[in-house]
Amino acid sequence: MDSPDVIVIGGGTGGYSTALRAAALGLEVVLVERDKVGGTCLHRGCIPSKAMLHAAELVDGIAEARERWGVKATLDAVDWPALVATRDDIVARNHRGVQAHLAHAGVRVIAGSARLTGPRSVRVEGVRGEPGVHDIPRGHGEPGAHDNPRGHGEPGVHDNPRGHGESGAQDLSARRGLVLATGSRPRTLPGLEPDGRRVVTSDDALFAPGLPASVLVLGGGAIGVEYASFHRSLGAEVTLVEAADRIVPLEDAEVSRHLTRGLKKRGIDVRAGARLLDAEVLDDGVRARVRTARGETLTIAAERLLVAVGRTPVTDGLDVTAAGLATDERGFVVPADWDRLETAVPGVHVVGDLLPPPSLGLAHASFAEGLLVAETLAGVPSAPVDYAAVPRVTYSSPQTAAVGLSEAEARARGHEVVTNSMPLTAVAKGMVHGQGGMVKVVAEAGGGRVLGVHLVGPHVSEMIAESQLVVGWDAEPSDVARHVHPHPTLSEAVGEAFLTLAGRGLHQQ
């Protein structure tokens, strides 16, 4: 039996980051992936959706140029095939980059479906050959995103000849540890099976044919809001339905209010506190009945229905019971030791979307989890993941970004808090952008540490990293107030919010 030090099942962000770090620490690593390394984030989620959202931002910019700045620009049309080709090129280049990183690190990738046969043993079925990292056409000789040269004739990650098609099964046993990183899939609703055309999920919405003239989005979390924003930018009539009493319900209530205002200003029909009663798929679209927050029944017709009601862990065919494990009622594999992300079975660890809260189901959280588990298996000291200090971002227009506790969460945990909210339009650069938004800081009363920072507005996804350090290092408002923010910038509003809390307010009244 093949016995590497570490076996990682699943090649998404959590799995491949575990494999890369473990290999860098001198461990022999096998990574098993039944689809493509990079996982949902690279191929169906984070990367392709943000590429499309960037295109949508450019479309919005044309409208702003014409309507606000006197630039007589017009949009002739959106060339959907060209847009898709650019998106796919970005994904392909990143995919080749991940493959190259794994090959360069010495990680052995086996393409096939893994089934547990014991606490640290695995059978990989349907083992198949795949093209090498340099065997994929890349257009005009353009290198992949991370294609570091590896000498003459060095094999790619899948370049070992293994015949054509499937070649049976392969048994593996891990000497040090087994890492489960099999990810998640979109939740679906009974009676609304996705068909990739009229009813879609976040995994296939970007790959559905053409641009619909109207979209009904079920689910007002980050994913639903992003897709609602994208379709609206490209001209669709959009209705966003959320069962909770506000959209992005896991964020601060003030964030929800500002985001709702921004989406409605763009013409999106936001229906919070509303529930789907039923839906019928027609030849030319979908007709749904929704019970509104006021108890009224609303009939909505749309060309496409996008279901974005969350994600569920994937353990199909994994047979976790063979390793002495069990999933909870929601399908998660729960660690016995969160500081090591180790299960009750010694040497079996979990990363990524298989983890229940407080893990966040975010790609960048999975990177941190992968580093922690790899270092634990290598015997290297590693700090536990501080989930409160992991940023959360919604890439809609306007964007939201947050780190730490909301005001309600802080109070519920017994903190006596002070807050300060500052509109982005209170600084000159916020007026230039003209999209509204705000900065909100939640801190312990009496000059204590900062518990949370919440942003809404343009480009706030690029502004949250500073606040991650503020929250993660237990800084106080006075600590931040000592540092000077550049003028004129949007980040200036963050500095001003802390100045006011530190009793040194300048522009905020």
C-alpha cells in the first residue's frame, strides 16, 4: 500500500493550501481530487463571479460617466461570448498556476474519487489520467498566473502516464495524517431542481446561456446579493427575496440598511421578510408566488430563478463512518479540537466547508485552516484560526466588508460598547464616488479594544485589511488614531471614525 505522510482529500482552497504547506515543511503529500484542483472557488465561485462583477462595474461606470460627469459615452451592447471568454481565460490561468504550484512543491495529485477505508486509509476509485500543467493551450504563449519555470521537460502535476481513461482503484495509507477537504455544494429547494437554464444555483448561474431580461434571486446573503447586483448592472430586472427581516442578515444591521438603500437606488426590488410559496417553471421562464413581509401574496414572473439559499457540506461516497467519524445533523464534520482542527479520531483533520461555524465557509478562511493543519501535522507551532478576525466581503455594488463583531453580537456577549458611524460622503473622496456608504466602528466603552469594523461603499473590499489588523491585534481607537491616513482617500473615513472615538475628532461633527 502507498503510504505518504499526509493524504488530503479535496483540492479546493482548503485542501491545496494544506498540501502546499505540508510539502514545504518536508512532508510527502498525496492530494486526491475527483474534479479539478482549485475547487468551487476557482472554477464556479469566487474567481469567475468576481471577474463577471468587474465587467459589471465597467458597465456601471459608463452610465455614471454619462449621467454624472458629462462624458457622452454610450453602451452599444454586451458581447456575452467575449465576456465569457475573458472570464474563462482568467480561471484557466489560475488553474494552471495552482497545478504548477503543486507540481513545484512535489505534491502528488491523484485524480479520482476517494473513499475512506479506515482511520487513515483511503481507496481512490476511478483513477484517471489528466493533461499536464503545460498541456493546456494558453493562447499566445502567455504564461499561467503562477507558472514559474521548472526546468527542461519537468513533468506537470498530472504528467505521469497512467493510460487513457479510468484505471481501477488505488489504496493509500497516511503515516501522519488524513485531511478531509471535500467542500460544499449549493442548497436546493424541494420541487425546484436546477436545470442550468430556467432554475440555476450559484454554481451554474454564470454558465447559463446568455443574459436574461429578468431574474428572481432567492436568498439575500452575500451570494444572492452579488448575483442580483451583477444581473442588474447588465440590464436585467431583478427581484431579491430574503426570508430574514433584512438582507445580509449575518452582518451588522446598519450595514444591511445601507446596502438595501444602495441596491434599491439601482432599481433592484428588495423584498426582505418574504418567503417563497411556490414556483412554476414555464417554457419562457419561471412564475413564483411570494408572501411579503406585510402578508400579501405577490406573483413574480422572471426569465430565470436563481436559488442562493446557502450551501451544504459534501461527503457523498466518502464513507466517514469507516474512519470512525460521523457528521452532525447538518452534514458537517465537527472537530474535537478546534485549535488543531482535529477530529475525535487522532490524525484526522478537517478544513474548509466541511467545518461548521464558527468556520466561515470562505476561501481565505480555508487558506488559514490549511496552514494550521499542515503545520500541526509537521509538528510546527501554529496559532489557532481567529475567526472573529477573518474579513467578510460582499462584492456587490455597493460593496460591504466587515471584520469582528456586529453591535448586536457585541452586546449579546456582554460587552458594554460604544459605536461611531461615519458616512463616506463626509470625506471628499466619498463625494467624488457619489455612491454613499459608511464606516461603523464597534468598541468597548471607556477606550477599550475595537470589537468590530463594518464598511459599506465603493471599493471597501480593498479597505478592510487594515481593520483586520486592528481587530486581530486588539487595538484600541487611540492606537489607530495615532496613525495618519492619506488624503483624499476613502480610507480617510476609517481614520476619521477612529479619531472621533479617541476624542480627537476633526471633520466629523
